[in-house]
Amino acid sequence: MENCDVIVTLGALAQTTRLDVFRLLVRNEPNGVAAGEISRILAVPPNTMSTHLGILSRAGLIHSKRYSRSIVYRADLKRFREMTLFLVADCCGGNPETCASVIADLIPCCPTKEEANV
């Protein structure tokens, strides 16, 4: 990922409604949420929501799939991961002990299958 890619991605998230949309979609992975439902949940008019969804989509943070008359949106967690890794790639000047707490906080809230079996 390059600087300009990260700037576009962060810029897409630098607005309240778009940040709320992205967080809603992350919470609803892997099923996604229909565009109309996103609009209803966040109380945003459909035409305004369409603009926000377009910006997030062009930034690569979400993608959509049509199912009959509905368009279901999902967060692109791979893209989000790439951006996050880009931001922390040079964390603490190569001193992993200094970055340990940052890395620990980045561990997802959902345990892997191996962690759940412990």
C-alpha cells in the first residue's frame, strides 16, 4: 500500500456517517447489510447513503453484491488490514517490546477457532 492509497482510505473514513457505515459493516461480517437497511439503521436518506457508500467503495473499504432487488454491502477487511499494517509497519523503530501493547490491542475481538478451543 502506498501513501496516496492510505490517504484516500483514511479520507473516506474521515466523515461521521461513513465511519458509522464502515463500523456497522464490520460488526455484520460476513453477512453484510443491504443498502436500504444501512440507510434505515443510521437514519440517513437513501440518496445521501448512496453517495457515502460510493465513496467507501471507491476507497476500497467496502464492496457490494446484488441479490435480486437488494444490494448487500460488506466491509473489505483485507483492505482495512493492509491500511492498518501500513500505519504500524515502522512501529517503535524496530523495538518490538515497545510495540507489544499496541499489537495486543490490535488482536481482534473474535477469537480464532484455536483460541476458542483453549
